Amino acid sequence: MLGELQPLSGGRVSRMAIITMKKVDLPNGETLTYREREGGEVKVLFIHGNMTSSKHWDLVLENMDANYKLYAVDLRGFGGSSYNRPIMSIKDFSDDVKLFVDEIGLKDFALVGWSTGGAVAMQFAADYQGYCNKLILLASESTRGYPFDGKMNEHDTPRRFTLHEEIKKDLIRTIPVQTAYDTNNTELLKLIWNAVIYTHNQPSPELYDEYVQDMRTQRNLAEVHYANNTFNISRHHNGLVQGNGKVDSIDVPVLVLQGDRDMVIMKEMTKELVEDLGEKAVFIELKNCGHSPLVDDLPQLLQAMTQFLEA
């Protein structure tokens, strides 16, 4: 289903937002850090994607209408959260989110997932009905996962990997990024993001430097690639695994947002997402935006989210 953006009636923006960094210990032995922004009665929880953390939601937390009480969590192995046990599936992340919201007493909230965070949000909504009331998928990977194609050495033909160990040894996406993390090679990290993420606009230089240092807090790069590669809640085979059909358990309205210039999530992936969600989903294309509408056009993104949340 296609949607259109309409002018907002309010326009009240929180310019002096009070954002607090907190942490909570989970029953499974992990500790998750999160950002909490004061606001009104409508609660929204944000889940970040790969190579990011709750830090990358800062512009949204600072500028979203003051009517909203906002939370942004660091997934296990990102930001300030612990990484005591490796994650091997998207469900590992979503189960952490379930423990997290239980520990802080969060219920009846809208859930927003960006990129890999979209898969985590979908898994959560499918497994734990009655917690979130609306779902927003921003530049989200498909219900059928995100394939990991690579090669073991420079002479190999690229193919879709099946094993975690293969992904760890990948010479194209895993080893170069992990090495950049380990050696603080900020130039390479910015080169990667300028090539596929910030293809139109970039954050301010100071904020960009903060984002890059935040990327280096990730301790689960290969595991996240593996989790995305094997994720499939559709009713289709994705070329690696058969879908489990959990998408049918998502019982809340869904807004699917994608930039028209997104170079990370292909249009075919979004088509799969909308097809598998069916009539419960509305799709809006964000104009002149890439994989990070938060930086490319924050007002357009906030308008789309707020319009959906107020509907």
C-alpha cells in the first residue's frame, strides 16, 4: 500500500531536549545502555542498525516533537552495551529487547527499526504481541534477510556464504571494516560511508567524527552479517533458508520508509518487505534520501513518522 506525506498540523519541536544515558542489567547476564528523552505520553523505542548505536539517533531525539517520550537502545555488542555472549541470530537481539523493555517497564510503545534494526523490530513484533502498538521500518532489510555475498581470496568467485566462519574471513566487507575498527582508520570508515551511506549530505564534521568513533564500539561485525544472512520470517525460501512465516504474527500497523537513493537496501528488498507484510503495511518513499534520511532530510523523516504515529 502506498502512502503520501501530508502537512502536519502541529509542528512543535523539542529544541531543548533532555536526553539521559542510562543502563540496565538483564536477567541473561548482559547489560544494555540506552538513551532516554523526556517527553509526553506517546512512547517510541528506536533500534539502530549495523555499524551504529543509539548515538546515531541523536538528531531524531533532539528534534522530534516534545509530545513523544523517546528511548533508543544500544543492542548487545554495540555502543556501551555488553557483549558477554555472542549473538548468532536476529532473534538474539530481539529477545534482549524483550528483556530490556520488561526491566524498565516499557509497554504500549511504537517501535522504530533502522536497517538491521528493522529486522530486530519485526522479530520482536512477531514474537511478543501486545508490547508495541505501531511499527516503523526505516531503510529496513527484507523480511527475507540480507544476503552476504563474498569470497575467501582474491581469486575466488563471489558467492553467498553459509557459515559464520566464512563471513569472518571475508576479504571485502568483514576484514577491512574490522581492521579499520581495530586500528582507528577513520579515513577508511568515512570512505565507506561516503560511498554508500552519506552519498548526498554529510553530518557536520564534529558530529561525523563522533559517529565514526561510535562505529568502533561494535564488537560483533561478523555475527551481525551472519544473523542478517540467515534471517527469514517470510513464507519464502531466500536462497539459503526457508522462511518460518513469523511475519504473519505481526499484528500492528506498519510504516515502511525508504529513501529513493538508498544504495544499501535495494528496491527489490523493500518490495519483498511490503509484499510479505501485506495490507498491514503502508510504504512511503523519502525523496532525495539515501540510507540515512536522518542526515539527508531529517524534517521529511520526522514528518513521515509523526504523521503515522498520530494517525
